[in-house]
Amino acid sequence: MKVLHIIPSVASVRGGPSQAVVEAVKALINAGVDAEIATTNDNGDDLLYVPIGKLVEYKQVPVQFFRRFSPKVNSIREFAFSQDLTTWLWQNVSQYDLLHVHAIFSYPSTIAMTIARLQRVPYIVRPLGQLCEWSLQQSYQKKQLYLKLIERANLNYSKCIHFTSEQEQQEAAPLKLRSPSFVVPHGLYIPHIIPNARQRLRQQLNLPDDEPIILFLSRLHAKKGLDYLIPALSKLLDYHFTFVIAGSGDADYESKIKSLVIAHGLQNRTHFTGFVKGEKKDLLLQGSDLFALTSHSENFGVAVLEALAAGIPAIITPGVALANMVTQENLGYVAEFDITAIATSIKQALDAPQEAKQRGDRARKFISENYTWDCIASKLISVYTEIKKIPTFTALN
């Protein structure tokens, strides 16, 4: 089976969903599927320095990059228009048995679905949380118009819609889309244990050996709820802790967050690391005591999964789709989306560090048994196999 994955960007700055596509394709190839990626050279405000218009190996998977239109106007640049990608898709899409399209409301994904419809090539679509209630409320009128004119038809013509959590699936239900859907979560590779990670991280940050570290590791964006987490931490200034913010985002938003830290008296106990990856990221995850993501909305929460796999408990809010799992398996703490409630959950973890550690140990074991990429690839192959049995498109109104 030959499967083409389409996504606007695989750049690390685009966060977990983009990285998940690379890892999923790697696992599919290891399982015997002929899979590759077509994308743009988007890298946030910049462009990736990669070969253009030919199949290359990128992070151990075959990827074709196409030029992204890069005007100075941010909203147009973010749409990731690519004429080269359009031409290539039109000429080559029929060579594939199936397209797996990631993202909606973005040019590469929209044009891929449209061309697949016109050439009667089957495709499935993973909306990356864009059909969740919070996401649809952002730029509401623009998205409603986009849905009405283009994207609803693209979604309805898909063989299936791929959600990564039951919560994401449920939030999309009011749209009454006609395509069937399935849930297959993200996976991850369980990181190797770093010896003395706690001690090494505290030495790196020049902290006492017994200093609790609370970690936020994610893209810096308004939906991530730092405007709730930071005020919550300010209610706990009687406690010893260090707050680490690992991630990058829009320069104006980063400045806003730094001002918020100062306004709440946390400047002397907050470290900004910027974007991290590799061993530095693993050290942060394994050396911290608590992971916090108090997000408005997460259709999955890759960073949460990474933290749990590293063996630290997570404090999250109900908008994070992994909340039910965290509650049911007792892997951390789920606080209502409220400053006081978030502060109370953090206090609970700080007051009972041994109990928090036990939740973290339980989390690592649970994730390693249920969320490896080999397991996820096996589930996707089952879906692909079933889709091959579905007859060719019939028209949908």
C-alpha cells in the first residue's frame, strides 16, 4: 500500500502535531507500509533550509518539500500557499492508494483534499483539533465561511475523519459531518532514562538539590493557558519551587508572558529556556517534579504524553483531551479551568511529593505499554486496510 501524508509543515517550531506525522510515517515504514510526506518548507516566520521539489530523507523519513509563499503579511504567510505543491499534487496524487491529510483551514491540506476529490483518490483527514469548540471560536466568521464554501465538502468526501481522542470526536459531533470517524491517538518513543536527571537539571539551573521544579513545555500561544497558570503559581509564593517555561512563540506574546511573570512576582523563580529538543528536552522532562499544561483546548496533548512517559505527573485542565485518561489511571491531577482550582492542585502535589512521584512512576509504565509508535502504526494499518474495502466515492451534497 502506498500512502501519502500531507501536512502544511513538519518544522519543530510547529509543535507536537507536526512532529507526530514524522514519527507516524517512520513507524509505518518500519511496519512495511510504503509511506512518505509532502509538505512545504515552512518554519514559522522563516523557511527550512532543505532541498525543494524532490524526495529527500528528513529525520529518517522520505519527505518532499515545496516552496511556501512568504509575504510579509503574517496571516497570508501562515496560510502556507504553495503553487509548486499544487502542481505536483495534480500530476502525482493518482499514484497513491490513499492520502492521509493532516490539518484543515490551511492551503496544503485544503488543496490536497480538493485534488483528491477531483481525481477520485481516497483520503482521510486528521483535523488537528480545528473542529473543537475553542478552535472554531477563534476567527469565527472566517472559519464558518471557509467551512461553508470549501472545507465541509472536503470533510464530507473523506473516507474517514481521524480524531486523536474521543473528546475531539465528541466536540466535532455538532457539525454533523457525514463521513465516518475513528480515534487513533498519537504515539511516542519512550525516552532512555538519563542518570541523575534531577541532580543534573538543578546543577544546570543553579538550584538546591531539593528544589521542586514545575515545568511548562509547549508552544507559547494564548490557548495554552499561561494566563491562568502564572496567576495560580503566584498564590503559592510561600512554597519553594522553580517554574520553567520551555517553548517559543510569537515575539509579542512571549513579551506578554514575561510581563505577566513579573506582574505576579515570579521573576526570581522563573526560567525561560526557549524552544528545546533532544537531550535538553529529555533532561527537563525527567528532571522536573511536575508538568503543567492548563490549556483552553488540546485535541490531544503530545507534550502531556511526553511528560507522563518521562515519569513525571501532569497537572492539566479538562480542555486537554488526555484529562479522562489522567484521571482514570491516576497519572496526575486534573483541575477545573480556574486559577484557584489550578493553584489547589499544584499545592496538593507540592504537599505530597511522594504521592506525586508514585503517580509519575505509574504514568511512565502506563504510557510505555499503550502509546508506543509501533502500537499506533498497527492501528493505522488496520484503518488503511479497511478503507481499501470501501467503494469509490459516491456524491455527497
